[in-house]
Amino acid sequence: MLDEYGRQIDYLRISVTDLCNLRCRYCMPGSGVEKKAHTEILRLEEIEQVVRAAAQLGFKKIRFTGGEPLVRRGLTELISRISCIPGIEDIGLTTNGVLLKEYALPLRGAGLRRVNISIDSLQAAKYHWITRVGELSGVMEGIETAMAAGFSPIKLNVVLVGGFNDDEIKDFVDLTRDREIEVRFIELMPVGEAADWDAAHFLPGSEVLERVPELMPLPFKGRGGVARYYKLPGSRGDVGLISPLSDCFCGGCNRIRLTADGKLKPCLLSDFELDIKAYGTDMRCFLTDAIRAKPMRHHIHQQDAVPRVRNMNQIGG
């Protein structure tokens, strides 16, 4: 379905929970979040109904997010049901990887096609600091299990944080030399917990190219997507730069987001939301209204922009 600006909207990101087994400092408060009542969170059957309506409107790609989606009971079964819906061609998952050692094989068998793993440091002490509670070894085991399960390429999402992990840029890029891994550097956004952070923490994606000048552009890879791709000479994997602030890609944005509490967000960096409760069982209208409300672009980069209210764990990224 086309939005008001002629963009084909065919990608739905669904947060199945705002809970997480980590406490990343830019994502959520150290105390965690208050667990919502069951009546406040979409039932898996409701999520399936939304996806079926989305498929009827031409949506082809679904990605499950959180919080940490793997803490939501029944997710594997939901993916199995959604993989059978006509029109749905691609089902992905964004995870912190902590539980992948247990779930990678069942998820693959259920029809999951892609896995993105969030990992902001390759050093155990720094990883523990940024996540407050995480152990790097468990995530690395999850990555290995996902690769053995047949997910390829494995995508590693790295949020660039100045003064924290910018000294590891080359180490992350080097992971792509001998393995079919996509390392994607994502600009830190002034949302939620990170809204008041010092400006020095916000690095443009171009910082990666300055630190690793031998990266070569891949102008035809990922065309129409959010990442700009690069490659080391002779490497098996690739490097992606996702730069929503310094190199806005709104003109090609093809997605809307459904939060765990049933709000549709036409734009990640806007507080505008539509509530599923206002639509009864008319999921097509719910989705159509969100697509029509999708703005031409975000304005978070402007100096007078108001920081977003929700934390990233509540939005789903």
C-alpha cells in the first residue's frame, strides 16, 4: 500500500514485549520497567490478526522486536503460524542474543529467516557495563548457535556511542573478514534514556569510514533499505551504516511499528500513535490509518526538536 508520499509500505515491525533481560543504558532505566498487566499487552492471537490484515494490504516483511522478544512465551509458535500466511515472504527477529543458544534451532524450524543481534562491545567488561547485567560470553555462544542453525548472514547491530565503543570500530569491522557477518553501525538517537546525553556521545556513521578508510562502498547492495553498505577488500562479510540523524533515509522508509501495548507508530522518531483499542476488529483500517498518517520525514535532528517520550524498549526500535 502506498502512503501519502508515494512510498510503498510493506514492512511491519512488531514489539511483542517491552520487558528485557538486559538493562542497556541508552535503552531503559537501570531499575527496569514495571511489568504491564496481561490486559495491557497484545495477545499473540491479536498480533496474528494484525499480520493477516497487513498481508492483505501488501505487507511482505515482518520483524519481531522488544524489549527482548525471546522472553515472550509462545513466540516460536506465533512465528510458525505467521510463516504460513500467504503474502508474508520474510520474517526476522532482533534480539540481544542472550537466549539464542536455546532458541535458534526451534526458531529456524518455525520459519524465522533472519536474525539481527544487538552487541555494543566485544570486551566483556564494557559489555557488562553498557548492559548493566549482561555477559558477553553468552551472546557470543548465541551468535555461534545461530550460525550453526543456518541463519545467514548474521547481522550484528552496534549502536555507536562516542567515548564508549568508538575505539572498537575496527575490531567490529574485522569480524567481517573471514565470516559471512554483516556488522551494522547504528547512530545513537536522542530517544528516552539517551535524550539528555552529552552531544559527544552522538557520532555520525561517517566516523566508521574515517576510522577504517579501506572500506569500499557497495552502492547496489541494500538499495531502498536503511543501511549504506561497505566492504573490506577480500572480506566475506559486509559493513552497514544506519544513519537516521546525519544521513536521513526517510524518503525511502517502508515501515510502520506496532508496540507491545497495541499502538501503531507511523514514524519511530515521532510520538504520534494510533491505539488498536479504538478500532475493534477492523485491523485493515487500523493499518491503513497509520500508513496515511506517516510523515514525510522526522525532525529529531532539529535543534528545537522535543525528545521522544518512550524508551526504545517500549517502541521496539
